[in-house]
Amino acid sequence: MDDIPPDRRLKSIVFETYEVKDILQILNGNKASGPDAISGRILKPVADIIAKPLHTIILSLRTKLFPSAWKLAK
């Protein structure tokens, strides 16, 4: 992966919503949370609910395309 420029690395990763859900479901709730302070104990039970929105966010970061509603500030 060292031969892929940093701005293209995320574009080279292909994944589906079910894979995001699977990863969330295997999180260990007994381990410490990361820098986002969201515990696996919280993410694991809601994997079915948040997998699709999380997948959408990651794809938006990858393609650099964001829905217009995300650009509105209040």
C-alpha cells in the first residue's frame, strides 16, 4: 500500500454496509473506548441501526461528495 498516494488510499478500499455491521457486532464491549470516547458496549447493540449511516459517512469521505443537507449550518 506504500505505492498508493495517501489521497487515493481510502478510494481503494471497497466495503459494504453488512461489513460495517459485522465489524460493529464483533467489538469487545469490555475494552476501553478510543479517542472518540464511544464504547463498544454502546456500538455493538445498535449495529443494525447505525451501520447504514456510518457506511454513508465513510463513502462520502472517500468520494469527497457530501449531501447538500450536510452543508447547511444552523
